[in-house]
Amino acid sequence: MTDEMLEDPRITAMGLFVEAFTGVTARLNVQLAEHGLGNVDFEVLVRLARSPGGELRMTDLAAQTGLSTSGVTRVVDRLERDGLATRRACPTDRRGSFTVVTPAGVAKMHEVLPDHLALIDEWFTGRLSPEHLKTLLSGLRTIRDAVRPGATSGVADPSRTTETHRAA
């Protein structure tokens, strides 16, 4: 190993990405906890609420969140227990099921999102010019699509959302 390798801009890029992500996530997690939600619970609720009909197949939830099948099951169990989501059998596949956000889950999103969006703006998107944000979103999608190709499964028409508000 040479000193040149330690100074490689790829190491810097990865380090900055991790530091920025963990810093923003820590701030957001405090706010979510104030509303009785964990980060993963919130992630699942957002994905459900932003999906056509407020529902996703369990397999799509796993692909979009990066959770294992059992991990998704545990999250959905918690959300069901709290009345924020429910399961629905798939009419075309007896083995499959959908998770559906409930009216209480939608109400929880309406409760959480104003402060959540304010924090995102304060600590992330608001620190970037519109052009930088557009470039960042494009770059993140390129990376996401490579490392998690199923992350957008279940989205009926991704073009129906705006560039800055498309499902993560």
C-alpha cells in the first residue's frame, strides 16, 4: 500500500458519503423517535404511502428497503400491531401478500412529515443549489440502481412524480 492509495479521491468520496449519511440520519432518527417511529418503520410507511393504492407486495418492500424477508415481516408485524399497516392476500398468487398502509398510517405520515421535511431541508437538500441537488439525485439513482436493482419495483409509473420527490 502506498500513501497515494490513502489519498485516493474514491476513499474521500466514500468517507464523505458515509459521514454525511450518518450525520443526517442521526438528526432524523431523533425526530422520528419523538413520533414513536424507528427509521425502518418510517421507511416502510413512506414507501407504502407513496405507492399506487398505498400498497406493495412484501417482496417489493424487501427489495426497496434492503431488508430480508424475515426483516420485512417483523417490521410489518410491528406496523400492524400499531394499526399503521395491514396485510392483504394477493388475489393472483396464494403465496404472495401485500402490505397496505392504513388510514392511521397515512395520518401518522401527515403528523411526522412536516418536521421531517424541515429537517431534511435544513441538513441536506437546503444546503445544495437546485443544480447540485439535481446532479446529486441523478448520481444517487445511478448508484442505487446498480447496487439495488429492485429498489424501484412496485412503482406503477415513476415518471408521475417530480424529480426532487421521486421515491428514494
